[in-house]
Amino acid sequence: MATSEKAAYDALPYPRVVVVGGGFAGLAVVNGLAGKPYKVLLIDKQNHHCFQPLLYQVATASLGADSIAHPFRRTVGPMSNVAFRMAAVKKVDPANKQVITDRGTYDYDILVLATGTVTNFFGMEDCERTAMQLKTIGQALDIRSDFLQEFETAVALDDVEEQRRYLSFVIVGAGPTGVELAGALAEIKRSVVKHEYREMDNETMQIVLIDSNDKVLKNFNEASSDRALTYLQELGVNVRLNTRVVGLEDDELMLNDGSSIRTNTVIWAAGVRGASVPGMEAAMDPRSGRYRVDPQNAVEGMPDVYAIGDIAAMRNEEWGDGHPQVAQVALQQGDHLVKNLVRKAEGKEALPFTYKHQGSMAVIGRYRAVVDLGQRSFGGFFAWLVWMFVHVVQLVDFRNRFMVLFNWGWKYLSWRNTIRLIIRPYVRRTNIRLR
Amino acid sequence: MATSEKAAYDALPYPRVVVVGGGFAGLAVVNGLAGKPYKVLLIDKQNHHCFQPLLYQVATASLGADSIAHPFRRTVGPMSNVAFRMAAVKKVDPANKQVITDRGTYDYDILVLATGTVTNFFGMEDCERTAMQLKTIGQALDIRSDFLQEFETAVALDDVEEQRRYLSFVIVGAGPTGVELAGALAEIKRSVVKHEYREMDNETMQIVLIDSNDKVLKNFNEASSDRALTYLQELGVNVRLNTRVVGLEDDELMLNDGSSIRTNTVIWAAGVRGASVPGMEAAMDPRSGRYRVDPQNAVEGMPDVYAIGDIAAMRNEEWGDGHPQVAQVALQQGDHLVKNLVRKAEGKEALPFTYKHQGSMAVIGRYRAVVDLGQRSFGGFFAWLVWMFVHVVQLVDFRNRFMVLFNWGWKYLSWRNTIRLIIRPYVRRTNIRLR
């Protein structure tokens, strides 16, 4: 039976669509093309979709990995015209219409690049070597292990100055990820450290949030930024604006004002760049690493290649060189591309993409959030409820939704981040040349 | 406040009990001594208790790590006379009554060793180097990553013989762990591989269970062993009894009958030995690695040192040199030691331990188990319900219980092992000298 199903897939008389990357954008394309007259192959280097907006909750021990991850094969399993390959793309060959991976070479009639972003260290090699990141579940678990290891080391020390080094957590970049991480760590200081590490003073722990801008959440409106700053300060986060990192050596983080912070943990959330693929250089904006696309998301000068989501840079009046690199754009561009591909199959022409911005939000600490709707903005507990609702309904399946809700409910009742497990100890890299 | 709480703990005028190891035995002692006139320090190299009987379900993607793990600090946090240190014991110094760890040296008045077991490779270095184990959550996640990686590699291959190497899973040792793993993998073959890896024939996957005895579950009664063997064979497990492994080189597992199996995955569940600690050699049975204890669990010739659970070997009429190395013994010896320590504090003499064997059980495949009550035994769906009930009630807290029940319910409804995530790819070690 399996063999005949494979034969059935192979024999589909449809154009072959290869989708690279199963984030919000890629998965929207796969879901949209299920049952449509296309033979689809999804390629991702992970075997699962990761719901990135909640990664920081995995990093801070509120959610387990399986609450926000979903195996791709669970999604595509029931789709008779979709297959999946777990593979790392080594190169795209637009001339021969091929994608070359570590698992084999795949021909395409239509290529959809949805590879997302990687962390941007802006050329600071010492930070790239030593600082932690938050782009994958593995990295989130590293952060979880790290902060728990710092606690366990600090609690066995007698000297408060020594303790402070282990208990200083520095987050670089006050975008949503940095703000949400800082807020969650501040809550851990007030609940977990205070009550379950009684041998030390929880005030020894400090959370520093650094940003080179003069406000946090720089892409939000003024009211939301101000509100977020207030919330962070109320939680005891040391917010240092107009401040840049100039170097990181061992446990010394150097800042542009001449000061430095002794810390074991620097989390880098200061920016991203497009996760570009070899072979596509001609269409890449070298500054952002994103691919220039037309209003139909077709990559400039590359026939039958589309780029969607974070990796795509579509010029538009409202946002300039490209849309914000957020889930909403990825989902909308994915859905729009599906619409255009279906129109194409029906012999109709493609329609231009227009982005409907529905607002931005970020959660700060336990039960507060800011919601920015452009003109209007609001915050507090109600904003947190809105944030929660919006995130839960976006999760891939019922199981994920239920797991997230149960764990949030549990945290609400227990006032503790429960999943404080060091499964794989994190080993910090310092002064080691990686390449 | 934190500082005064520390001072309060330090000032407790009670004898200091150091408990090494927070498995079933050690945790029973900690729970029992909470609020009693002892100053207790729990030392473990992990920061969490692991419910080992369900480890195989983490390895086979039915449960997430946080369903069966519980941070020690959540347990001891509310206990004013108990502290926790995450530390690896380097040595015990019975003469000076000290435990030396990588985080510091701790004095004891009473030492409780509950270090459990490590995998026993019986001197086969090639197996120790290359075979997988199932003693910790990290190892369980390695097995999960490994089998998923084998699937993803196999599905991209055209040659069926090559596929078979990646899809041959060999388990050495048909005790409860081996039997349960084999059954779970057989279910994955029938559900996951058949429906979500449609490009290949699920019959290419084979599960081989090897044991040198002439029956599976050798410590169970005849009826249970026979029933388990039948269940395994019905699930398509290739059970090879009276068979011993003689070598493992790269992907070639050599057996004592001259045959060999090409496989990428050998899981070693063939035996354990005591996780002994340097400094305690005089009391160790060199064959089993366990410490000889008297009927009060006091280690022979070591004043004020107790050994409980798997690491203890108490001579007794029914079981010979030591009790079976199972959770029941550990829990009962832990509880009994608490009783004796409380008696000691009250000036009463210690009572001898007697083990009440309540039966053995093992689950095979999805909804069947065998239950061995000594004289009587039963199997099938009802046995599985009993197995499920007994395991759920033993989990540490409500959250763990709920998570396990929800995930089992979900699996029941979806017929799939859901948590099929490769978070950290597993890298197999071959032909590399570890020491």
C-alpha cells in the first residue's frame, strides 16, 4: 500500500512546487495547496514547525518544547499531494530549476523560499561566539539550562560579588523578544528565586535590558513603548537605552559609555537578517539579507522563484524597503501566494499583495501586555488576555493549544515556572575561535 | 528574608542528614524527614527527579520530558529543614564524615546513599562506546532523536537494503525496559511509519529483541513471560532468545550464533550495576557494584552510613544477595529508613526491613500489559489499565499526573505518538576511543 501511495504521488500530473522552510509562511503555502493541482514538497532542516512567538516561554521554563512544536509529518501526512523532506538546503540552482540538499537534489517547477531569518550580530564576532540566541527550540532549552545552572552555581557560593556575576542576565535588544524575555526573567526572580533559592538573596539577581534606541519596542507607537518601559521598570528590570555593546570578553560585556557588566549570560536579541541560500545572491539585498520581490512575491530576475515572509523584501509605500519581519506578514504572504498559484492553475493572472497590519503586541511579565493598534493602544491585564487569545488560536493543532493553556493555567495557580529542567547542561563558549 | 531563612536553616539544632541521589529511594527519605528533627541536604547531579518507569515513553515520543520530571527545588522549597544542592559526588570520606562534591564539601552526621544504578555493559567496550542507553531523560531524548533521524534518512533512500540498515532497531535485554521499548517501537511501525512515511514500505522496519535467557521478563512468572512473548510476536517484534551479543563494530552487531545484524541503532538494556561512589570500596560487592547492608540498611563497617534502593544489597532469604532493583524496594526502604531515623531521634532502636513484594508488571505495545502477582497473573487490556493506574498515582505531583493522562488520552484518540521532535540531533559514536 505504501508503495502504491508513493507511486500515486509520483504520478500526479501537476507542476512541482518545492517549499523551503516550514515556518509561518511556508506552512501557510503547504496548508493552502493541499488538495490543489500541485505536487508539493516541503523541505526543512528541522522535522517540526516551531511557534516562534512563544519560544521565550520555553526558554523561561513556562512551556515544554512539545507545547509549541509540531512535527511536519503530522501536518502533511494526510495530504496526498504533499511530501516532506527533512534536509538542509546547500544551494539553489535557478538555471536548472533544482534545489540541492544534504539529502538529495530536487527538481522544481515553482520554488517558494520561506527560510526566515538568522540572528544578526552586526559583525561582532566575540558576541557571535559567546552570546546566546533565541531562534530555535534547542537554543531556548540552552537558555533554560543556562539560567538554572547559574542559579545552582550561585547558591553554592558564599561571596555575594561572585554570586552577582552568575546572577546577572543581560539581554541585548529591546524588541518584542528582548522585552518578553526580560519580563519573564524578572518574574522568575520574584517567584522562583525568592522562594526556592532561600539560601541567597534574590535581590542579587539582576536583569539588564540594553538597546541602542531611546525607547523599547521601537516599532510600536509611543504610548505602547512608554507603557512597556514602565512595566519593565516596575518589575525591576534595569533598562539601559541609548546604549550599545562594543565588546564581550569572557565575562565582561563592554558598553559604549565606557562601563561594563560582569555577566555569564548575554542573550542577543538585537536583530536578524535574512537566512539567505547560496545560489540566490543576485536577488539579495546585501544589507538585510532579504530577497527583493515584486508585488506578487516573485523574486526579481528569477523565473518561478517566490520568496515570502521574513526573507522577502517587497518595496511598498507604507513600510519602505520591506514589510516588518513578523508572523502576520508571513501568514498573509503565504495565503496570498496560494491564491495566486491557484489562479495560475486556472489560467488567471496574479494579484498584487497588500498587507493588512492588525497591530503589534508584547507581553511583559506575568499578566500584563501592551497592544498597539496603530492609532490606539492599550495595556495591562486585558491586553494580556488579548495576547493570550491571539497566540493560542494560532497554534497548529488542538493538542498544542490545550498544552499551552493547561501550562499557563498551572502557572497561574502555582505562581511558579514549573518546567525548570536541566536536561542537557549548557556549555558556554568563550575565547574559542569557531572558524 | 532570604538571608534570615538561610540562617534559620543553618541554626537548626538537629543532626545533619546528607542524602545522595533523588530517585525513588532518596526522595522517599527527603519527603519523610520533612518537619522531622533532622537537618537534611539532598545532593543530586541532576536538578530534577526522573520517573524512570516511564522513560521509555519519552524515548518513543509518547510523553514529553516535563511529564515525568520534577525539579527537586519544587519539592524541597516548602520544607524548612531541607536544602538541595545540584552537585556531582566525587568522593565519600567516611572517616571524616564528609561528602566531597564538585560544588563543595559537606559534613554529615548521617549519610544516606541512594545513587541507584548505571548501565552494565559487562566489559564490552565496543557496546559501551556505541550502543544507546535509557537511564536519563537526556538518553531518552537521544533515542527519540535517533529513531526519527533514521526514519528521515531511510525515507530519502531508494535502495531497500540500505533502508533496512537504518530501519533495524535492536534492543539487547528483554527485561521490562527492553520489552516495553520493543513494544512501543512496534506500535510506531504500525501507526506512524505506515501512515506518515508513505514513500517507504513500513515492513522494511524491523525490531529485534535479544536476550541470553530462554524467556523474556526472566524475573516474572512463567505465565507472564509466555504472555509477553506472545504479545511481542503478535506486534511483529523479532524476539531472539538464548542469544548473546559478542561484538559491535560500526553498523554490524555480532551474535554468539555466528550471525550478525546490520543496524544503526543498538539499545542496551541488558543489565545494570550499582552506581558506586569512590571512598566506599570496602563495603562494595564487586560483582554487582552494590553496598552490603544489614537489615536496617546500614552499610557494613561504615558507621552512620546507610544505603537504600538499587545500590543496597541486603541479604535475605527470599531474594538471596539483594532485593530486586525496582522502584517498590526503593520506596519501601526509603520509607523504612525514615521510620528508623525518627525512632532513633526518639531514642528507640532500629527495626529490620522486610520487603512486601506487590507484583511486577510490564506494558507491551499500545493497550496491553502483563501483571505478575506471584501466584496469579493476568494480561491484556485490563492489565494495561492496572499498569496505567499504578504508574499515574506514583507520579510526583498533580501536574505530572495530568500531563501524562492527557498525553495518553491524546495518543488514544489520535493513534499517533505525537511528540516526534528532533530537538538535538543525535550523533552516533563509532570507533572512537572514549578513554
